[in-house]
Amino acid sequence: MEDRVSISISEGVADVRLVRADKMNALDQPMFEALVAATDRLSKEKGVRAVVLSGEGRAFCAGLDMGRFAAMKEKGGNGIPGGENRDLTKRTHGLANFPQQAVWGWRQLPVPVIAAVHGVAFGGGFQLSLGADMRFLSADARMSIMEIKWGLVPDMAGTPILASLVRDDILRDLTYTGRIFSAQEAMTYGLATRICDDPRAAALEVAREIAGKSPDAIRAAKRMLNNLSVDPGPALLAESVEQQKLIGSANQTEAVRSNLEKRAPKFAD
């Protein structure tokens, strides 16, 4: 876990860092496992009253590791060892499957989580930021629901969270086009809480402020606010059903191949 995610705890604040800086904190299988392990640990860690989630290096998280797309190009499947036979509809963590838990786990933590986003948060990296209660962005941060580029749909718990944040037509625009949008646009859309010169420093400051409040009241507030969201169960399952139909299909494989080969795709009707 330590070679993908580090955790340090001080004065009630857990400072969680993605530490795969050489790959812009891209999501490979060890990163997924580390993220799920981190939320499992923090859910049991006594004395933690707030969490800050950030990435080392040039980016928060660039999304799915390119090696997994290369594996899709060569042999289909989802680029995970044994992935061709993985049933995404199987619920491994309550309402979520394993990849979804890498995001949904932060929403399930009993204490507030602040994502400090700089550089890029693309695809799965964008969805990871959605698992937090709040998102503090640098002015030059860029985001994208990028899954459509690869012939896929967002399937890491992003959709039930997005439904409570973004106007329906904006969500459709971002999902259908996969376009990259700025921190300023994210603020307009409801996807950014603050734009900061140093989002991690600002997030740690707010986390320390939260840690100084009654932990009983803070935990009660998070439970209450989580209950205001749409019922996540059907949305999480729908993500998995739709993604499972797409992965390895002819058009999804063509989307991956055309991107990796830097040519226009040739999709079948």
C-alpha cells in the first residue's frame, strides 16, 4: 500500500497522499487496492476527525493507467489480471463492487474528506475526487469525465454523486463529450468547493478546523447529509451493468485502438 498511498495522522487530521508521482498517480491495480485499503484503515482508525486526499507530483490523478488500455487493445477485457472474467455486477463491498469502492469508500467514511486537486483529475481520477465531501482546486486544475474517449462509461461510483451536484444537462454534456473543463468551469458547475493558490494547504487548514469541532456532531452531520443524496444502490449497479456490456465489445476495443494508434476511429452501427 505504501508505494501507492501514504497516510500520516496528526491532531485528528489524516493526510492521505497518492504517491505514484512518476505516473501522475494513475490507477493501476495496486493503486485500486491501496485506495480501498486506505478507506478500510481510516474507517477503523480512532482519533481521525477529518481527511485530506491529495496527489504528489504534477497531478491529483490522471485516471486509469495506460498499461490497462494497452492490455484492452491486445486482448480485450478490462486490462486487469483475470479481468476478462470479472463480473462487475457482483457487489463486493455492500452496494459497491471493488473498483467502485476505491471512490465510494471515501463517501462512506464517518468523517469529512476534502480532496485537494491540482494538475489533472481525469476519468477515474475525477471520480476519485467526487468521493470527497469537498473539492479544493488549484486555479490551473483540469477535469474530465473522460471514459467516453475509451468507449466506456463512468463506473467508479461517480454517477450517483454527480446526480446530486450537477444540473442534468451539464452532466450529459460532460459525459457525452468527455471534454476537459477548467477549475473555473468546475466551480460554475458545482464540482469545485473552492479555488485556492495551494489547495492542499487550504484543505489541511479546513480539516484542522473541522477536527476542532465536536466529533459526535460532525459524524452526525455527515450521516445526515449523506442521506440527502439519491438512493445510490440502483445507480451503482447500473454503472456496472452498462460498463460490463461495453468492455471488450467491438466498438470499445476500436475506441482504445484508435486512441493508442492516434487515428480516427471506425465504429460499427
